[in-house]
Amino acid sequence: MSAPTETARGVTVELTDLRRSYGGIPALDGLTLHLAPGELVALLGPSGCGKTTALRCLAGLEDPDSGTVSVGGRDVTGVPTNKRDMGMVFQAYSLFPHLTARENVEFGLLLRKRAASERRSRAAEMLDLVGLSSQMDKYAHQMSGGQQQRVALARALAIEPTVLLLDEPLSALDAKVRVQLRDEIRRIQTEVGTTTLFVTHDQEEALAVADRVGVMRSGVLQQIAAPEELYSRPVNDFVADFVGVTNRVPGHVSGGSASVLGGRVELLPGSAGDGTATVLVRPEHLTLDRTAANATVVSASFLGSHAKVVVTPDAGAEGTAAAPLVVQVRSADVGSFSPGDRVCVRPTGAAALAVAAG
């Protein structure tokens, strides 16, 4: 997914050295983050990592202990929330139950004292954008969760915000609706061109919608990069483990590569130096065959577009893992593996990250 061009609509957002603590425990520990005009950046991480605090500081719902928030080149650190011109969508749809979908979308325009004709026209435009023109006269209780969240998105966009803030907007929805709506959010954000900060704990969601994804831990931004780079070139084991499934395989590092499971893999920058290490290998970077067996199949699962086989390496063999390994295979091949089968598991040669053995 490519980043927006310089001609994209939207404003630059700068969070600079933000710090925020609660009871002496840091929620943000020197966070610096740049969003280009029209860019969608997702902040990803476990509960308590600081991602929502960062969003709330940008929104003006929280005051940082130190650091600055700049939007479009203007310092807004001390500016009240209602003066920041930002659209917000939260996990709870927060629709007014006594208002119709159209009236909910009009609400922000009403507060801005826009004319009735302008409010109606803009609400109709936004409801059409989110595919809900036919639902405009319905109340919240007459709509599904996914429809309510679309209305909330339309309401946030109706005021033509300088920045769109999305805080776990899909986590209350079921899996199928969540996938559909995340794709819609990306389509709409690209079409409208609003600079957007998207907060989520769901790594698949972040990778699917964002131009860049930032992974946070204990108030610190661990890495921010395009989804493909974040997945294939994690800078540390926390990022590797949090973004996707990762096997931890004991190995030996020498000369910029590592020996694992009878094969060798090149190492990514930042890997451990020569000696015993733990090599982080993705399931799709392992292969299975029937030659020179070095592992036993534990289970085989069909997952639709692909399948996974869990194997346990033989005790005492080079590269023995302390835990079973997950190997991704083609769906068509999963039927050929059964529990108890003897197989050979090897790395494909794709670059991996090695961390100090511990």
C-alpha cells in the first residue's frame, strides 16, 4: 500500500516527544510521530501500551505532561477539543438514540450553525459515501452494529475534519462485518483524503488498512513502517511476535547468517552477534517434506486460503525448538499430513531476525 502523494488532501500532524504518566506509570514515554497529509497511520499494540493515550492527546481529550501536538503547522497542544476540528469514531457507536441516521450525521453541522439545506445535503452525501442512503430515516435500534458504525463514520466526516481519529472502531463487530467495514474505511479515507490516525490491537486490521503501522509497547514506539516492511523486517522480537505468527527456533549465528534445523538463513539488521541465539522464523518460511525426517507432526489444520501443520522437532537435533513449530502449507497439501507422521522441517532461506538466547 503506497503512501499518499504530496498533492493528497489533508494536513501534516506532528506529535513531538509526548510524555504522559498516570500515578507515576508512563503511558507515553517520549512518543514522536509524523503523519503526512492524507496518510492513514495505524497505532498497534497490546492494552496499556499508550496507543489510545496518543490519540486522546491528539484529540485534546488528554493533556500531555510534556511535548507538543502540531496540526497543519500550528501548535494545538493547549487548544480545547472543540477547537481542534477533528472527527472521532470510537468503539461504542455513540449515536444519539432519539435521532435518525440523517439527524445524527447533521448534528456536528448543526453545532456549527450551518443552514438546514446545507446540513441535509451534506448528510445525504456522507450517508451515500458509506452506503446507507436507504437507512437515513432509521433510528439506531433499527440498524445493525455495522450500520451504526457507518453512521458514526459519516457523522465524523460530515464536518470535513482536518484529522480523522478512529479508536478501536471495529472491535465490537463480528468478524465478517469487521472485515467488510475495515475495507470500507480504507476506501472512504482514500477517497476523502483526510489525514487519519487509527488505533487498534488487531494486527491484521492494522496491516490491511494503513499506509504505515506503528507498534507500541509501554509508551514507546518500537517501529513504524509500511505493513510489508513491518512484517518482513521487524526491528526486534516484540514487533516480530506481535505482528503475525513467529516461531522461535534455537540456532547458531556466524558471519551474518544462522544455522537452524539443518539449514541456514540470512539475518536481518539488528540481529544478535555470533554465538547461540534464538532465530525468529515465520510459518511461511518453513517447508516440509519426507526426506531425512527430523520432526513429528502434531496436527494439521485447513484454514481456507492456506493450511498449517504443527510439528515437534526431534530432541537433541541441531536447532531443536523448545516448543512445537507452526508451518504454513498449501491448502491442497494439508490432507497429506496426519498426527504422528515423520517429516523433515527446514527453513526456506528467507531472511530472519536472531535475538540473544535467553
